[in-house]
Amino acid sequence: MWLRRLILGVIAISFGSLFFLVSDLPDGDLHFYALNVGQGDALFLQTPSGHRFLFDGGPGKTVVSELGAVMPFFSKRIDAIFVTHPDRDHLEGILHVLKNYEVGALYVSSFKSNAGLSGAIIRQARAAMVPVIFADERDDLELDDGVTIDLIYPFRPVITAPAAANNASLVAQVRFAGRSILITGDIEVPTEEELVRAYNEALTSTILKVPHHGSKTSSIPAFLEAVHAELAVISVGVDNSYHHPNAEVLSRLEGSGATVLRTDRAGRVEVTVSAQGAVSSTSLMR
């Protein structure tokens, strides 16, 4: 009897493991996550055929456990990491990702800094034979499953003072099945105005990663009107010392018609776009 129970137990575990493996395989949908890394940004994208991209890594090493929760346990491959700009709350976790994952390429804002964390990450990537690309709007990715990662800013290589790094952030528009996600780093008013002048209606996106954690330095009405998002995702820490997100920004987002999702209240946020263009969202705390 005990042998029969043991065999049945092994079979049950095997089927459970098989279900777990199958459920973590690509499912034909686009999955976008705002990872719950506290006061910072770490955004993860899995495409319909299983390509994986990370935009920023947040502070500390929480990003590693967050990736472990959304990636198949048997896979340690990330196709590319995009560093929007060299601030610690976007940058530090990438050091830990480079140590724990096989990375295909590192895209760095063309704001060039070899100092501090930025320099350490570039050196670590090169030591691991990861190509480092100082990116601008010419560096786009057309994937074989219908996903486009269109880098729309900076317009040209940027050399500027560290204090202006926010406005040199990489900005990307991810497109799939007639839907789009606008990833904005920490851009502020000058860059928002520049993007509106350059793109106007082409900025329209279904999902907006709200610039600069909802800071009062960003999300001007003209920018929100041009983007006209259905969902606005704010990556922000609980009770952070910056008092992000700003109450006026929240009011403007809600006034624009967007549903606002915040990692400080919802935890990890997942937005799914189906092959038919249907959009749905879930969160860790639901």
C-alpha cells in the first residue's frame, strides 16, 4: 500500500510539475509587468513567442526575486536590458541581473557616463561579453512575433550634465496587435514638450508608464492628451520620501480618462495584450 501511495504521489508531482512548466511557456500574448521593486523602475516584457526584455532594474536586488516570480524557473535568458538613464533607482538592480542571468545585449541611454554605477554596469556587461549599445531613436527592434520596440527618444547622442540625465532618458513605444505601451523613464517637462512637437498623435498609446514615478516635474496636460492612454502605470515605493505620485498629476491622469495602477498600492502590475488586441490587467494584491 505504501508503495502504491508513493507511486501515485510521484505521478501527481510529475503532472503538477508538467503543468507548471507548460503554464510558464509563451502563450501567444504580450505580457508587460511593472515589477514591485519599491521606489524605482523595473519593467519586464515577455513577447508572444517568449522573447524577454527588461527596462531598468530598480534599486537594490529585489528585481532578481521579482524576475523569478514572472519568468519560468528553468530559464535564465533575457534578450536585452534597456537602461533608460543612470539614476540609482533605475540602475542598481541591473548589476544583480547581469550576475544571475544570461543577457543578450545592454542598451544604454546615449547619455554617456562611465562614473559610479553606470560605469560599473558597463564594465560588468563587457566582462561578460554582453554587447553594450549607446542607443538613440535609430535603434529599434522588429521581432518575429509581431512586436516592435521602437526607441523614439533621444533623437541623437546626448552629452549633458548629470543633473539633466532625466531628460536624456530612453523612451520606447512597444507595439503589438494594434496596441502600444509607452515607456518613459524619468523624462520631465522639456522632453515631454519635445516629444509632443515631434510626434503629436503618434504618441498615442494604450498603456503609459507614467514618467518619473508621477512626479510634479512631469505629465503635463499636452503630453497626456497626446498619449491618450487607457491605462497609466506608476512605479513607486510605499510612503516614499519624495511624496510620489503628486496629487495634481494623479488628478490630470484621471482627468485624461486613464485608469491608474500604482505599484505602491497594487504590488506587481501585469498588463496583457492578446493577439486580438484585448487588454487586461492584474496585480499581485488582488
